[in-house]
Amino acid sequence: MDARSRRSRETLREAVLELSTTAPIAEVTASAICARAGVTRDTFYRHAESPVDLLADALAAEIDEAMTVLPHTDAIGDGERALLEHVRRRAEVYRGAMHPLLAAPVRHNLERSIRAGLVLWAELHPHIVPAEFADDPAAMRIAVAYAAAGTVGAVEEWLRSDDDDTERAVRLILAASPEWWLR
């Protein structure tokens, strides 16, 4: 992507994040995003299919940045904490994307990021993976999918609770996780 396109994408991401802080994403229009970003609708549609897709992209970029902690830690809880701190920081945006569950593109990107983090964690710590998963890639994909979907469900429930205690949420999600992830 050339520098101009990157600047446009960043400007659009900032605009959708700002607008979705004050209104549910279902009420945010492409025109409003364009006006806030100072770009044309053509530029918008070169970068996203819809406001919710742009929001999902913006949040995924932030999550990916937060997950860079994983290779530098020995505790999976640090990755969970980084994810939940991102969600807490953007709680109004996430709540505005829930009706009653997260909008599909937002949920998909959140789950994709968690899956990638779990796969990376297992690759960095192969000794934690039970033999039935280590020797069976399909089984490992099932374990990762289960853990990622469960984490997204827990995040949704945490958002509904209006509880902003990240440490408590980390403890609860880890307590609900299969023990082998925590070794």
C-alpha cells in the first residue's frame, strides 16, 4: 500500500472510531465518516465495504498492536490483559457494535486476533500442548477455535456488565480456560 493510501486508511480508521464512540455503529454512515475524515466516498469504498467493516478493521489493527506483547511474556494472562485493556479503552465502541452480540465483522476480527494469539502462544510454548492436540493439527484448530470463541463470548458478557475491572475479567476468563493453556 502506498503512503497516500495508508494515510487515507488511517484517517478513515480514526474517523470511524471517533464517530462510533458517540453513536452505535449501525447509526454511523459512510457520509459521516467521509466528512469527519475529509475524504470522498470513493476513497471510503476503496478501503471498506461499510462503516461496520471499517470499524472492524480499525479495531483489529489496535488488537494486533496490543497482541505484540505475546512473544515477550511467559504468562498467557499478559496477552489476555492486553486484549481486555484494549476492549476497556474502546468499551463504548464495542458496546455500540452490540445488538445484542457484536456485529459480525467486529466479532470475526476479534476472534481472528485471539486465534492468532493462541496459535502463536502454542508455537512459543509447545510444551503446554497436550499430545492429542500436538500430534493432530485438526484437533489443535478445534481447541484454538473453542478457546477463541469462548473468549469473545466472555468479552461480550463483560461489556454487558459495565464492569471496567480488567484484572477481574482476566482472572475470570483464565479460570474458565482449559488448564493446559495456563501451564
